[in-house]
Amino acid sequence: MVRPFLPLNALRAFEASARHLSFTKAAIELCVTQAAVSHQVKLLEDRLGTKLFRRLPRGLRITDEGEALLPVLRESFDRMADMLNRFEGGRLRETLHLGCVGTFAVGWLLPRLEGFRKTHPYVDIRLSTNNNRVDIAAEGLDYAIRFGDGAWHRTNAVRLFEAPLAPLCLPRIARHLKRPEDLQAQTLLRSYRADEWLSWFAAAGIDEPARFNTGNIMFDSSLAMMEAALQGVGVALCPPLMFERFLSSGQVEQPFADSVSLGCYWLTRLNSHPVTPAMVDFERWLLEDATRFGAASG
């Protein structure tokens, strides 16, 4: 029976030799002599009671026993290397898997992530974007940032802030929009949530929304809708807070002050998901920034 503790140097010598099928090349990689590599492999063979290589005049041929051992060693060395690489300044690096509705990711989160990285260098964020439809369990996410009312089954939801919707369009279109009724002459871009324009019409005091043309194109994200607005397709109903970069640059304008709030952005996770230190740090950072932003935006 093989004792549980095998010599690491011998295992490394075998793995390198198996990759190169040469003791000489393995010795160069390991910065030792060819004789030392050959000796270590012989020690391992004696310990296991079997031949791992057939020595040939020009190189090596791995045996069936060696073929069986090699993938296990490779996986083990890779896992050890990965774990050692996860240490940052004496602290174990962690990976945080985050799903995020694309509008929030581009319009709010990405410009701030560098600040998180500087204060939490040990956390590696894996960010995936979506159109607000996400399966946290199936996608293996620690957190998901999404828009809605906060009521998701078996989910812990922490409110970030509201993002009211308002019409946004090109300046050349905005010049013709003096009153909400002037929207009758424009194509109104809409999402798959048909009640958004209806709710905005009500907030603007318009009683007959059927007179307005919402077009025949529906968008699954505000990002796509805003791109259409930038190309002059029509007037988008989007959250100005998420498109401040376009408003401040003058690429788009908000012709009316009226807005309507139909939900909030939320940080969500499954109730059954264990909370890691990286998750605690990310949630604390996100909530602090979101609170400041919400207070500043009013």
C-alpha cells in the first residue's frame, strides 16, 4: 500500500518529464540537472512499484501507469497554483459573480468600479449584464442588480435608489417639443412594458394617450432604446439618471421635467446563498455609494 505522503519534488519531476517526454528538457524547466530529474522520477517509480516511463535512445515514452497519474497531477498542480495566486498582500483573493441589468451597469456601476477595486484589491468581480431577466441560481451569481418592485421569490432584496423615466431625444427633435401634446408628431420608442408611456402620459396630465404613436419596435433594454434615440429614430422613455453622460455632453435633451417612477434598482441575492466576505464588502460599498447618489439626485 502506498503511503499517503509522496515527495513533491519527485511528482514535479515526473509531470515536467511527461510534458516534454524528456528528462533534459524537464531539467531545463526546473533549473536542475538532468541526472537530478532522472533520479527523482526513479524514486517515484520505486515508491509506486511501477514504471512510469520507458527509456528510449531518444527521449521517453510514458507508460499506461504514467498516463493514469499525469492528469491527476496536472489538475492538482493547477489548483495549487490557482490558490497561491489568489493571495493579495497576505490576504486571500475572492471572486464575486455579479449579474446586472445593462442600463445600470453602463450608466452607473462601471464608472464607480475603479473606486471599489482600489479599496478592495483582493476581490475579483466577474460581471455579466442582462435585460433585467436573470436566474441567479442557474447562472451561479452571488448578487444580481435588477429593476423592479423588490418582490422576487426566495430572494433577499436591498433597495438602491429610484430611477424615474422621462422622454429623451436628440436636440433637433427637442426643439419641436414645447408641450407634452407635441409628442403626437413623434415616434415614441417603448420597451416591452407597455404601461410605461401610459404612466408618463398620466403624470404629464394627458388623458388621451391613444393619439400618440408608439411605433412598432419594442426594446428589451434602455441601452438599445437610447441608441435608437441617438440615431434619430424617435423619443425614448428612459431614466435620465442612467444617461447623464449623454445629457451633459448635449447629445440628447430632456424636453419635459415630468417624470414617472415605476420601480427601483435593487441588489438581490438568493436567501439560501452563503454570504462571503467579498459579498459583505461589495454590498457595504455599493449601498454607501448608492445612498450618496440617491441623496444627491434628490
